[in-house]
Amino acid sequence: MKKFTLYTMLMIASLTFIPNQITAAVKNPTTSTETPKEVPAEVKILLLRLDEIKAMDKSELSSIEKKTLRKEVRDIKSTLKSTGNGVYLSVGAIIIIILLLILLL
């Protein structure tokens, strides 16, 4: 039983200490072989609309018009957030994955 606890503690310690040398390299953007991601046309249109709304003179608008603009901005921002095609893991999911790895190994 003592070996099991020792091995689990070593595994947890090895997962928590990440070497800083991996991230210490400085990338030169001119020699990078990666091509920049293309921004979809729909996203460009939404960003242009946000810039237009920011540039507006809102002092002359009525409260109803301001309210509709705020709602439009919220809708555009939620649409932009949903277009990000990333995979996100919560902290709870990461803990469950680590526990499963510990138990199954």
C-alpha cells in the first residue's frame, strides 16, 4: 500500500511541475512557416458592424434606440463567441480525467 501512495504522489508531482524550458523559446514571426488564419466573411461583417456602433454619436439617440443598439451588440458578441471553434475543458472535467488515469493505471 505504501508503494501505491508513493507512486500516486510521484505521478501527481510530475504532472504539476512543468519545465519552463519548453516555453522559453522565442519565435521569430518572419521565419514562421505557419500561415495566419483566415477570418471568415461573416465574422468580418459582424466586426465592422461593432466598429460602426462604437463610432456612432449616441448622445442624440432616444433611450429606445440605445436599448436596441445594446441588444444588437450583445447579440453580435454572443455570435462571435459561438464562432470560436475551440475545445474547452472545465476544471472538473480535467480532475475527473486525472482521477480516471490514476485509477486505471
